Amino acid sequence: MAKTSGTKNASAKPSAPMWLHNGGTRSKRAYNRSLVCAALFHEGPRSRIDLQQATGLPLSRLSDICGDLLSDGVIRESMVTPAVGGGRGRPRSLLELDLRRLGVACVHYDQDQVTTSLVDLAGAVHWKRRWNAPDTDDAANRLRTIARYLKQTVSVAPEVGMNLVGVGAADPGTVDIATGRAIRAVNVPGWSNVPVVENLSRATRLAALIERSDGWQALGEVAYGAGRGSQHVLFVTLLEGIGGGIVEGGNLLAGRDGSAGEIGHTRVSHDGPKCGCGGRGCLEAHLAPSRLAALWRGASPAELDAIAPRGETAGDDFTQMLAAAQRGDARAQQVLADAGRALAVALGNAVSLLNPERIILGGRFVEAGELLVGPLRASLPDFALPELAANVDIRMAELGDDSTFLGIAARVRSRLFAYPSMGGTVEHPPRSR
Ligand SMILES: [Zn+2]
């Protein structure tokens, strides 16, 4: 709890210096601030002279704007000595965005738990707390509690030296990004058509965003994890169900209802196991960890049919099966080989349809590792156009659960630092005017 007085003074700024602006009126000054920030974000650290060329702003105006951004803590200045002349060149002053001081407050909720965090725009999680979700079927009640947790999280930001530019919500179901509503989550009773963005924004006085948690994970891995440097990524994650996201050029493919990427309910057989969605043969029904563990233990067809993939936790059975397969248990290896082949059917179809350069596997796929991915790699060419299958790079996710929060940071950062003609602006929040 002890804080130096210096830290306290540094964090005593009355308000965030900028925020995530969702359109509306823009002053010329706000436009120019955005232009400078966008140039620094997309082109990297620059001297004032280089920045003048990049933005076309007169040097005097540019200096004014940079002065403001420096005092607001949005950018910082460093002296760099060029390597030429044996390191004895004249030091140059470079400006860059201070991404470690700018951050977002995030909330990830499901039926049982609410996790909140503070994440900077460079991709580091500074603070995280897990709370119990309220025991209620009333969405308004649940939302009030979530908003209260998030508000408490926002209040911690000054202590970690972070200026918040927005908040983000990771929803367990389907969402409507345009209206900021959670549409439906099968595992959260009563959670239907909930105005999440409006309420979180009002509670925190910050701009808010919502997305499916799987979508955030996909964005997080592409921006900061196993997808860095790739433009066409399919992310697939296994918990008890299977979710995913398709990232194309840094953007998440939404589809009409924001549900694009729900690869768990693509069919890999027409008469396979029953799925929680009511269908048969869905990928997530084939790969539900509880079902795989039951197969390994020799469950009867009737017992297998009674396993509803959704809403169950696999417990230790799946982990025990993986350990057995590792030790050479032939039955466990066969169950995983069959699962890998079912996964290859779904991913093979996706590869032919989407032509991704990288597939990132998260959640319990990481735990299963090569036991499952080995059979997947071996079978993929059987179910996709061979030249597309040959060129896809299959990797394990790197960020774990934090990918959800880092995805929020990734979208906020790309909106905030978009060139102003195309999107966000960097402004003082209205309350400080
Ligand atoms: Zn299904």
C-alpha cells in the first residue's frame, strides 16, 4: 500500500489526457493531435523534422502540439546518438508514443466469475483481480455489479501510473458491436439484449467497447502474441466448447451478427455426437474434453450421448488422459488421434475457405500440445486444398487468459491512433473543458 509521495504527485492528474473518441465534432487542434499520434504509431519514433514531413504541419504548430502531448503524458522524448562516426554523432531528439502510460480497464465476465484488469497499450497487464459473479438471473442486477467492479478497477489506474483511454468488455456470448449490446450467452441465465457499453461507459465516464471474448483473444494473439506479424489469422480455442476468431489485416471479421469465427459449430460429421447447440456432429461436440476423457475411460454410447459439452468443466479427467497418452497408453493416443482428425476436417474446410497464413490454437489445445496437434498436422492435407494446407503455419497461443485483455488494448490502440480522416481522434475528454 505504501506509495512514495513522488508517485502520488505524478498520478495526481485530474483526468485522462485523452480518450477514445467515437466520432462527433472535431476541432482542428484535435485533428492535428490525432495526426501526430497516428504518424508516431504507424511510422515509429520520429524527430520533429521527420514528423513535420510526415504530417505536413508547420514546425511552429507541430512544436505546440508536441508540447501539449508531452505534458499530457501521451508522448515522450528520448535522446538517441546515431551509430555513425563510431557513436560520436550529434545526439538527436526522438518523439514516441508513451504506450506504457496509456491503458484500458478491462472486464471479462461469465456466469460464475468477473475478472477485471488494467492493461497498457504496449501490451502489459499491470493489475488484475478476480471477483465472484452475482448469483442472479436478472441481467440488470448482474450488469450493475460488473459496472461496480469495473469502476473500482478504474480507480486503481492512478496508483499504477496509468492514464486510461477507454474500457472494454469481454462477453461470453454473442454481441452487437454497433449498439454495444450483449445479445445472448447460453451459459449466463437472463443475459439477453443487455446494454453493456452504455452502462459501463456511464459508470466509468470512459468510452467503452464490447466484443465476444474469443474475438478479443484472437485480436490479442495477433497484436501481441503468436500472431505477431501476420495478416490472415484463424484463432481457435478449446475450453469445454470451441470458439474462435478470424483476423484479417488486423481487423476481426464480424459477420452480420458478430458471430463469425464460431468454428465450434461447424459440422465435421453428419451423425456424430450431440452438441449443446441442438445439432449433431459439431466440432466442439467431437472435441469436448469431458467427452474425450469419457471415451478413454470406455464410456458406453448412451453415457457419451448424455454428455452435454456446454456448461461442464472437464475436471482432471482430460489432463489425466493427456498424461496417460504421454506415457504411451494406446487407448488415450487413439482417442487423441481421432480428435486430431476431426479437428483437421473443420480446420481443413476453414483453410480452403479463408486461406489463412497462420492458425493459432489456444485454451486446452495448448495443454494437449503435439498429442493432438501432431495428428492434426498429419491429417490437414486430406481435408484442404493441398497448396493452401502446405502454406499454413499452425502455432500454439502464447498469451493464455491475458489474450482477452490484450485484444481490448489492441483494438483501442488501433482506433485511437488511426489516421484522423479514417477514425478516432485524440482529444481532451469533455468533462475537463
Ligand atoms: Zn453445435
